[in-house]
Amino acid sequence: MKNGRRKAAACLCVVALAALPAVVYAAALGAAGAAAVTSVADADAPPLLDDGDAESLREAVKQSLYWLARQPPEQRIVLGPRTLTVADQMRGLWRILQFLADNPSPETLEARVLSEFDLLRSVGLDDGSMLATGYHEPTIAAAEVPSAEYPVPIYGVPRDLAARRKGPYWGRTEIEKGRLGNLARPLAWARNPLDVFFMEIEGSGTLRFPDGRELRVGHATTNGRPYRSIARLLIDEGKITREAMTMRVLREWLTEHPEERTRVLRYNDSFVFFRPLPGAPVGSLGVPLTPGRSIATDPSVFPRAALAFVRTRRPVERSEGSIEWHPVSRFVLSQDAGGAIRGPGRVDIFWGRGPQADVAASEMKEPGELYFVVPKAK
């Protein structure tokens, strides 16, 4: 759900299903998709024991079906050794819903899936590894009018943005210096520029006003400038080591070095404009995301709305504040994208909202495995 998609990528936008455009499924899924996964022999299949609840999986599957129903049914998707169609994807997802009808045990669900589906494993990064991260929907303090306490605008879409699309729009530096003038109405005003910057990365957030009211906002569009990772910048400059880098460490460094903050944030010339959102957070497909079930992947190499299985681990904060790590083993749906999520070696898991989701988004940077689950060839 991140800037473009989340974390490494980023993205997002809520619209009624009836208003969703018939987005082309994945014309780019040719050579890139063919090289992104490899077949998994039955004897090499990992345990597919799902550690989540059946209801959340049903909901995520339904959201993928909603989106797929608006795509051309014969649209082809090349995924490793397999060539599928949108109709094939839908057939497989409907079958999963049938498998889930009686709330089966993890073992029963595994047996059912393996009897009718094949596994295709992501080839990962150059060294074969897969990096799994987490994202969430943050809650930030905001006000309806600017003040010394709330000086940071959270911009809606500029009125002249569409007319200027033939060329680059104003960059982050110009926007933060006030170049928009009255072309864009702030939806609200935040206390901290870091809150707004990281909400851009996450793709959506909840604004909490002093009187307790809340407003959900999400990614409407961007200025069209390339996304550049400030984490990568600080690693390259030797300010934070690659091993230590997490969202929490990044934010702490920026807080502790206010003299560097403007320079570092403006390194990323991409700028997200927001809009009010009803209901649940949505991903790049325009359908609601399901906490713990929706993932962000690179749509140029992996099919949108596809069923997958992820194995990794996530951080959980104990009552006294320490962190313990829990295994993650579950079916997920590829329903989001993001500026930092690029290539077959990245997957970003959406954890929803709240303290534990905050911890997962801040701390999770773990090795993992990602398998796509496709109907067996007829």
C-alpha cells in the first residue's frame, strides 16, 4: 500500500467496485514473469500449514475475485513455466473458497490445496534469498487548521496536476517551499513532517484530530517523479549500516539529526497527494486490504490478485516492551504494489492498524520464502 507500494515499493485508493477501471492485467508479465519463479516438485513442497483464520483468508480471496472479474478473462499471464489466464486465476480462487467453506484444519486445507494446485517458488534476489518486510496504516496527530503546533500540510490533489501530466510536476523541494500556492487544498495539518513522509511510504493513514475525530486518507496520485529511497541514501553515506536499517531506526536517526532532515527527505523527489477514504485501507488494485493476508509485490514480475504462500517471521511486542519473533506461515494475496518493492526478491505484508502493526512495519526485515499457488494444468 505504499508510495507507488510499499515499502520498497508502496501505493493505494478507495473506490466502489462498480467504478473501478478495467485495468490491464499485466501486459509486462512476459520475460520478467517467466524468469521470476521456478517449479516446485511435490517432494520439495514446503509445509502449507496456514497459521491465520479462515475468515480473513476468505475475505482476501473475495477481494481478488472482485478485481479479476473486471479484467479480460482470456488475458494471459506468464509465470515461470506456466501460462495462465485471468479465467484460470478465478477458477483457482473459487476453488479455494470451496475448500474454506467448512473452516478446515490447517492440515486439511494443505491436503486440499496440494491435490489441485502447483507451487511456483520466487527465485528471490541474486543470491536466491527473499526479503520480507511489513507495512501498516499509521495514525498521526493532525488539525483542521494550521498553527505553530500543526504546521505541516497534508495536500490533496493539485487542480493543475492533470493538465501538467505531459511534463514533470513540481518536485518535493518546490512543493515543500510553497510552490503550490492555492492550487492544492490541504486536507489537514500535521505536527511532524516525518509523520507525513512515512504516511506517504505506507500509502494511507488515519488522521486523529484534537477532539478525537478521525479521518482516513490514502494515496490519490503522485507528482510523477521517481521514488528514491532515503534508507538507501543513508546506507550509502555510511550513516546507518545495512544490517541495522529498519523503519524505526531510520525514523530515530532523522529525529536525532534535525539538521539533516530536510536534505534527506528531499532526496526523494516523489511526492504523494492524498484524498479522504471511507472504509478499510485499499491497495493498488483499488480493493480493500486484509490485515495479515494482503501483500505488496512487484506487478511487473508477479501477477496481480494472485494467491501465494509466504513463510517468514514477524516481531511481536511483549507487555514490558521487549520484542519476540513469531513464525509466519500463511496463504496471502498479491493486492498491492509499492515504489520500493521491486523484483522477485521482495514481499511486503500488510498488518493493518494498531500497536502490533506498528511494530511489524518498523522492525520487520526478515528472510522469507514466497510461493505462488496456481491450479494444476488440465
